[in-house]
Amino acid sequence: MNVTDEMAEAAGYNKHFAMTKWALETTFGECELMLCTDTLQYDDYDRYDSEAFDGKAKLKRHKEVFPEDCKRAFELGVRLTS
């Protein structure tokens, strides 16, 4: 199963994230939330017999989306340390 932002929303995770964000903000001040979804479970899907994940789709998303997630994480780090 590939967990996307839409699936997280449908499953109600965003409510939990919002509550956690509120608790952190209440305790520590301003808080940002960054989600990185549908990540790799294995470094080589051919080595594992698992029907839970579409290895080709995971690797494609990792190649296309993960670099953008890393960029967003870096930018968040810059904001946090500035």
C-alpha cells in the first residue's frame, strides 16, 4: 500500500498531526510540519518477496519526489536555524 498525503487525510492522520503540532506550539512556540510520504521500505525491491508494495512505483516516486522532499527538509532546517 502506498501512503499518500490524500490517504493520510482520509485516514484521519492529519487530525493527529494537527493536535501534535498544537501541543508542540503550546509548549515550545512556532512549529512547522513536514510530511514525506510513500517512502522506500527496501533499497532493492527485487531482493524481497512482498506484494504489499509496487517496487517500480516506489522507485519512480523516490527518483521524482524524494529530491523535492529533501529540498523542503533542507529549507526547513535553514528556517529553523536562522
